[in-house]
Amino acid sequence: MSSFINMTPNKFRQAVRQEQLEARTRTTVKQLKEHVLVLEDELERTNLLVRTLFELISTYHGVTEKQFKDMMELIDLKDGVIDGKVRSTNILNAECQLCHRKVSRRFKHCVYCGGELSVPQDPFAMRRTNK
Ligand SMILES: [Zn+2]
């Protein structure tokens, strides 16, 4: 900071931009860490829910693990992709206009560089065509 006094205007602007970029990066990292904590919490609750549901249907209705897995695969297939997810990640991701990385549509800007994200597509478009 004290070295700013001896800088040329160009070097000074460059240093200010660097500081701004680092501050933005620190903010993004902090937000992402908070987001991960929320997701971990949601995942644990979902895990508990799924285990409870499976215990109930296997205990009271005799559903086997194979029947459960077959039904999971059937539901997985409804978005057209067997990927172990309800919705394909391709539908959930947007592409950064600057660095071209895939970023979740939950974010307004790219989490890597702050760039604009591609125009959102209808996330339910593929589901509708499958019905
Ligand atoms: Zn980017």
C-alpha cells in the first residue's frame, strides 16, 4: 500500500484493479463456502428422508432393494439421461460468455470470472417433451 505513492498512474490503476479483483474473489469464495454448507445440510436432510422412506416401504410393503433401484432408474430416465440425477446437469448449467466454464444457473454471474452467463433456457423444456 505505501508503495502506491511511488507508482506511475498506469501502475497505480493496475494495482487498484488487482486489489478489486482480489476483493471480488474473496467475496465469491466466502459466498461459495456458505453455499456448500447449505447444500451439505440439505443433502443430509434428503439422505434421512430417503432412508426413512425406504425403511417404511420395505418394512410395511415388502419392496425390495432391487425394486427400489429399478424405480430410481426409471425416474432418472425421465429427463432423457441416466446420470443418477432427477434433472440432467446440462439443463441446470449456464455457460460463461467470457471464460466459457459451466456455472450453475443459480448464480447471476460466473463464479470464476464474474462474466455474464448465457441466456437461460427453459429448465422444464426437456421434461415437457418427454411427457
Ligand atoms: Zn467466467
